[in-house]
Amino acid sequence: MNAPHMHDTAADGAAIDAIDATVADIADSGRRVLTRREQKEAYENNKLFKRIVRQVGQAIGDYNMIEQGDKVMVCLSGGKDSYAMLDVLLRLRERAPIDFDIVAVNLDQKQPGFPEHVLPEYLTQIGVPFHIENQDTYSIVKRLVPEGKTTCSLCSRLRRGILYRVAGELGATKIALGHHRDDILQTLLLNMFYGGKLKGMPPKLQSDDGKNVVIRPLAYVKETDLEKFAELREFPIIPCNLCGSQPNLKRAEMKALIRDWDKRFPGRVDNMFSALANVVPSHLMDTTQFPFASLRATGQADPQGDIAFDEEPCASGDDTAATRDGARPISIVQFDDL
């Protein structure tokens, strides 16, 4: 992931000027003038939208998610994440230096009470080509999964296979899923805590059948931002009564854990996410990723060696005191960090 953008004071000033100009225009036209609170809300909403668009654009660029001539199949569930993904991709396409097509696809799993009219009406209204795939996976899941057990795994496999097939039928070259930054971190923790694997959720991958490329344009976006954005845009949200409503889900535990860390330890979650793009195989324990067995001393300093992990030198007295006689402070390697 690229380095975070610095706070742009000039841009903030320009945005405030634009809002003030809008207020003046409203006053001249005889319409109600915005209060200072409303102006501030408009300013914050504008910042939110720009941040999400920038992060999606950055993720697409970093991982070359979308290329010239692609046909992107946007998987639309009716939840906040997939709505936001479609909305942002449509806006990015308007000013992208490349041409690509978008088709929205929804899998109607025949869940009881599913409002099947909502998505077709919404997509028709915004002028997006779409396909509704009708498959009764709900009955299959309910029949095969014992009462009280989590349905997510089977439901996901069934849904994935159907979407891969539909992508081929529609001629889609990329399949876009609405997983965000928090989903990726939750998957990392789930695999560590319950699967014994250091494995997350990649922003781009080849599908199981080898025929499709799956992308996650929201990979850099926080879930809290998506929640605010969905509320602001007033998307017609369709709740899922298959997975999201199940009690005692381990993923829900991971979500609560990450939210708690983000509140109590500012920066911790951001650093966790950055770590996914800054892996040092020589300091893990996977023999398939680093040749530990053949490792020998070369007599040359290794910039990736243990000294690279000493964040601060060990010095007596005032940490800011100058070194004596030009000597550098001694760095001590913590053995429990080796």
C-alpha cells in the first residue's frame, strides 16, 4: 500500500471556499441558506466521498485491477459495500484514462422475504446494465447445514461457483467483490486464531477454476467510511438473513475486536493492514518461503537482519543527548524478538 497522503490544507481551503460560494448562490436565488452546521456536514461528506474514491483508485492502480477493454462484473448483493463499490466504479469510469464496461450481477438465492424488485428498479434508475441470476441456494443450504451451525462456508462456495459461471456467460474479464479493509483484517485474524495460517484476503486473485480474475476495489476502504457513505447516498439496503444475522459468528467476534482496537489504540489497525504489504519471509517460519536449511553466514551485513528490527538505540541518560566522542549509541537486540 502506498504511503498515506498528507493533509492538504490548500485543498481544504478550496473546499471551504466552494461551500461558501454555494451558500452565496443559494442566498442569491432566494433558497434557504445553509446553517454553519449544515455547511460543515456538507464539507465532511465531500471529504468522505473524495477519500473513498481516492482509496479505490489507489487500490486499482496498485494491483492493476482494471485494464483497457475490461468488462467488470460487479457482484451486487444489496448490502452497503457492494452498492458503494458500484457507485464509486461508475464515477471513476467517467474520468479514467482507460475504457472499461460495467455490468451488475445479483444472485437471487430465493431467501424468504427477499424484495426481488429493489435491485432491478435501482439499477434501471441509474442506467446500469444488469443480470439477475435466480438460483435457489437458500433451500440447499438450509437442507444441508444442521440447525444452529454456520451457513457461511457452504453458501459462499455455492455462490462462488454460480458467479464464476455467470461471468463466463456474460463475457466478463474481471469479477469485482465488495470486501473492504476490515473484511481483509478479519480474515487474517480468523486464519491465525482458528486456522493456524498467516493468510488474509488478497486484493486480486485467480479464481478457483483458473478462468476468472477476482478483484476487490474496496481493499483500502474502512468499513466505518462505507457505513457513512451508504447512509449519505441512501442506498436501498437489502438485509441478508442467511449469514449476517447468525449469532456467535467468529467473524463477528473479529469485527468487534478490530473495532475495539481502533477506538482504544489509534493507529494499531492501520499498522496491521500496512503489515500485509510489508512481509519479511526471513523473519517468519515458513520453510517454503525462505531457505532456512541452506542459510549460511556470508560475512556481509544484511539490511534485513535482526538489527533492522531495532526501532530505537539503547542509550543511558537523556535520549536526546548527543553521543560522546562521535560514538554511536549501542543497539541491543531483544532476544524475545528474535
